[in-house]
Amino acid sequence: MPLSTEGTSTTPILTDNATEIIPKLEALQIANPLEISTLEASRTILEPSSHPPILALPPEILSEIFIRFLPPYPDSPPFIGRYSPTCLILVCREWYSVAITTPALWRAMQIGFPFHLLPSHEGGPALARLWLDRSGCLPLSIHASDMHVYNAFDFFQDVCRHCHRWEHLTMGISESDHLLEIAGLTMPLLRTLDITVDIEDVLYGPMIVHDAPLLRSVVLSDGEGRNVELPWSQLTSLQLECLIGDCMSILQETPNLVSCTLRLIAPWTTEEPAHDPYTDISLLHLETLVSKTEFSFVDIQFFRCLITPALLCLEIPEGFLRSSDSDCVTLLKAFMAKSRCMLSELRVTNSRSTEGTYRAAFPDIHSIIVSAR
């Protein structure tokens, strides 16, 4: 059966070469019109004998179906492939029209996509600009965690022009130039920030984010907390990976935390600045505290300085506390007494003790989970 190049109400069946047509069509939207028309014609393969019922749906209903086809926002779909909105525009003219006029399909973007796999050198920037244009004025979710792998920093510069629409930002920083690119940006809608800093130059300047009044949740993986300046006092959720001394300094500035996860990447050593005696840190709204470490011991003074009267859930490695089983239980009791908190859940990881040891010591805690090393 010959190819159909006209049908205004056709429903095609995509062939195996669809993975080639999709990126070409998208990347060439702003290129040669003749080549675009040729590609659009090739997406219509067979003309069915009946009009599919789904095409009778109102465009607004079809638009809602399309939105639910994607990962839930703020998760981002891939630029091309099965779960990309680009595959929707190749089904038929009706779907194309609905998809490109549904901004919610294009509001979450993976800048780390391997653009070098696209059929044209300009495919990556063209796709990025198309998605930004199609997203209209909606808030954006930007995932740029793989810029150092795919050299996508040039594409991120285009995205920075839309920083006033950023709502969720995940970013991997591997060059000091990346810091300069986001320095001074105004991000009035930003709510969540996930930053991984992996810069070999020890002299790089701090990453500064100040103009983000809605920022509430931060994930920071860098090992150099002292080189990050954020509006800490606004935060209600924090995941932090850094040295103990840096962690202490940051927590002093986060009085409104409700949830906190700490990953201590190094034990206390004499090479770090002295923090003796420790200053008490009051986290009066904290309900969940998770502490992790890859080391068998850390300075227990860090734990003793926390005051968390609202704490309900605590996860902590036994190595964070123990010199013996009795010392671990004693320290936990002292911590709870000082904070006057009523735990409902206690998780002890990397433990040599039994669950019975903790249940006997803390009969009022409803849920106790102890995991071995």
C-alpha cells in the first residue's frame, strides 16, 4: 500500500525507523521547510478504513490524556524516545496540533540528554529552544545534572534566560564557569534546588543563591559546604553531604527545618577547625532526622549538641554513638531527655546490637527498626 501524504484524519502506524524520524523532525522545526514536509509525510504509514474514536475527543480532554502519559511533574521525560512528548506529535496531525499547544507537556526538561546522538549538530539547541517556547509561561523543572558528561553547558545558557520560571532545579556543577552562570540570577519561583558540586579547582568561589524567596527544599552534595551561600533560614527540608564542621555551621542557620538528612563524608579530625566546646543547635520544628556516615565512628559531640523537641522520627548509625551497647542507649536517652522529644520511630543502622536491646530501653517508641552491618 502506498504512503499517504494527504490524509487529514489518518492514524499512522509508526515503523522501526521512527526513532530516526522523531529527532530529525523536532530538530528541524526551524530549518528547511521542504525537508520538514518530507519528514512529516513519512510519519503517515497506513491509512485506516475507519476514524478512530479517540480523535472524536475534545482537544482539552486529549491534552489531559497526553499530560498523564508523561512522568509526573516535576520529573522530566527524555527529549526523544518512548516516554517523550515528541513521540506524540508524530501520530497524526490532530495529535500534533494538540501536543504543541499543551504547554504542560514541555515544562520539564533534561538538559543532560546526549545531544550528540541527534542526527544534526544543531539538534540539541533546537530542541531546547522548542521546548522552552512550547512551555509558554508555565513554571519549569530543569534537570541539568549531566552537563559535565555531555558538554551541555551551552544549552544551559539558553535555559538561564528563563530563570524567572524555574521552579525545580537539579544541577551538576563541574566547572567554575557554571557557578558564574547562575550567580546573581533572580529565581522568584524556585522551590527546590538539588546541587552537586564537583570542581577540582580548590580556589573556586562560592556558589551564591540569594534571590529565591520561595526556596524551601535543598539537596547539597559537594563536601564543601563552606563554599555555598543559600538562604538557609527559609529552608524546611535539607539533605546535606559535607564535613562535620561545615554541617554544624550550616545547621546554625536553619532554624525552620522540618526534615533533615545528613551524610557525613569524613570523621572528625584535628585537621578541621576546632569546634570545642560545641554550641547547642536548636531545631525547634524538626520532625525527621536521618544521619548517615560511611565511617565506623564520628565525634559524638555533634549529636549531643542538637536540641529537637518536635522530633518524631530518628535514623542514626550505631557507629555514630557507640563505644559499647550501653553507651549507645545511654546517649540516646540523654539526647531525648535534653530535647524533650517523644520519638514515634527509631531506626538504628550498622548495628551490632539486637532490636530487643533498644525495645527494652525505649518501650514508649512505637516503631523500632535495627539493621545489622
